[in-house]
Amino acid sequence: MQLTSLLQRIYRKSFGKMTSHLLLMDGSLCLADAEDMVQEAFTSAAASWKNGIPDHPEAWLYATVRNMSRRRHTRKSTVIPLTHLPSAPAPEGPPVDGDLELLRLLFACMHARFPPKVQLITALRYVFGLQVQQIGELLGMEADSVSKVLYRQRQQLKAGDIAFRSGFVWWSAEKVQLTLKVLYIVFTEGWKMLDETLCEDALSLTRETIRRARIRIPDAKALYALMLFQLSRWDARTGDMGELLELELQDRRRWNHDMIRVATDYLKQSAASPGESPYHFEASIAYFHATANSFAETPWLQIAGLYKQLGTIAPSPFVTLNHAIALHFAGQTRAALEMLELLRSDPFMQHHHLLHAGLARIYADGGDVPAALLHYRKALHGKPTAAEAAFIRKKIAAYLNSGS
């Protein structure tokens, strides 16, 4: 179990970096073949490490894939799994500029000849190392459908690679925009699933985008600020048992105020250029949350106004939901309920757990416990994460035990 857990952690952390490193090291490789080599290296590790885990396991894996690439050029026969490698790795470990290599791979996945959903699936698989089941859950697709997309991609990639030599351009506005969208999705998923590694991966690649790209830098800085504001609350958003804590119950003394200051600076830099993206509005909302002295002192009316503006440039049922919740906390509960009732007619949202959790909170605040319980139970029938489901069950138990 210890070996399996270790390999899973390294796989999540380094799969994409190892793949991108191979592509840059060997220009004749296509993405599908590079993936096969990395997969083979992990298979070799699973067999070899049963007799003892090396002192530097990640470096051992990098040494393995490098040797596979070198042997590919010196032998005509199929590469033999390197299960005989000694436990001591080669002196060279992970590349120093791994984030840059990974970002290059992410940009390569944003190839114009692939539909947007295929670009996203390709990036989630090859760059972030997510498994087929995880990608399916994230995108609301069946795992079998994701597998079929990836299989077709492998066939296309073998026929014509999307490697860095084929039109890789940093300053393509479309590529940067798509890349930022993927990074936003990945960060949001990591935040929802309490996966700090996924959040940090998205953060580091957003920072690398700011350093390397030549266009849409204000958007990238706003997204980076948003991520930092969110991560500043990471240690305080769960209790001693790992349970989710509502914003008003979080200990603000545990928020990372140095991170909030850095995020504020990036937000100011992003606002110095004309034009505002959805990331600017979301980062501004996160700023008001992060800098409020208390939950009661949060400027909810300003936040509601920002959600209203966000809804005009990037309409979404989730923006509407958050707008309504902000209005409720600003004292405009009737307007909030009217907005949420309209959302219930949306086929996508009518069974969504977040909509019913929001309604439950509003009814509970108004003292209507039966209505709150009804909506919390409906929320459980949606698709909450394990942590969200535990939070909802705790709410239900608390109201039942109170005898209200």
C-alpha cells in the first residue's frame, strides 16, 4: 500500500513533466510515444521497488525515461523494461525548468485543429496526469467516452504530432486564452476536491504564463491573484477532522495574509491595463472576501454588484447562484429567492446540489427549518463531493438534533 500510494503521488505530480521533458529531449518523439515511455517507467518502478524504494524515487523515474529515450536511438528492437536499474538514480534528477516544459506541453495541447473539448481532455490527461475516471467526473462525461476521445487522439498524434516544433507560438492570443481557461478549470477542480497539488500545479503554470507569454498578461495576473486569494484560506477552510467549514466559521487569523498582500498587488497590476476579463471580476470578489475583518463586515452589496457585472460578460447559472447568495447576505433575501426560483427551471441546475444547498441556507437563516431540511436532502441527491456530502449530512443532523 505504501508503494502504491507513493507511485500515485509521483504520477499525479510528475506525469506531465516527464512527458514534456521527453518531448523536448527527443524531437523525433510524438506525444503518444512519450506517454508510453513514462507509463513503462512507472510499471518498471512498481516491479523494481518491491525490493526497496530508492532514496530519490522521482529522480530514478527521470533517469529511467531518459535511458529509454537514449536506447530508442541506439537499438532497433523494442525498448526492454529497465527493471534491472539500480536503486540509486542517475545524478541528474527532474529538470530545473520543469514548469516551463510543462507549460510548453499545455500550449501544444491547445492546437487549433482539435475541438475545444478535445483540447481540454488532452491537457487534463497529458499535462496534469488525471486518470480517465477523474476527467469524466470533472467534465460530466462517461469514462468510456473520455477513453474513446483519448484513443482517437493517440492515433492522430502518431500520424501528425502536435509537438513544439510544429507551430509553437507563445504570443497566440487564442492559445493563451484557452490555456488560462484550462488552468482556471484545473484550479477550481482542485479547490472543490480539496486537492492542494492540483491547485498548486495550476498556480505555478499561471505564474509561468505571466513570465513567458507575450499577450493577455493582465488576464493571467488577474487569474493568478484569484488563485492566491483562494489559497490564502486553505489551512482554515477545514476543521480538525478535515470537514468543510463555512466562511463565517473560519479562523481568519489562520489565513495567509502575506499571500493576500501579494494577490492584491497582482490584482492592481492586472487592473492597470484597459479591459476586464471574468478573472478580474472573480479576483475582485475574492479580494473583498480576503480583506474583510469579519464575515459580518464583508461588503456583500459590492460583491453582489460585481457578480451582476460578471453575469453580463460571462453569463452562467453559477454566477447567478453566487449573485443571489450575495444579495441574501446583503439583506435582500426576497430578490435572492426570486433569482434562485428562476434557476430551478434550468434543466441543468434544478437538481444541482449547490442550488439546493444555497436555498437551504437562506431558509435556515429565515427560521424555516423544514424547508431547509427539504433542500439539504435534495442536495444530497445531487452530485456533491465526498466533503460536501459530509458537510450537508452534518447540517441535517444538527437541525434534527436541535428539535427545531
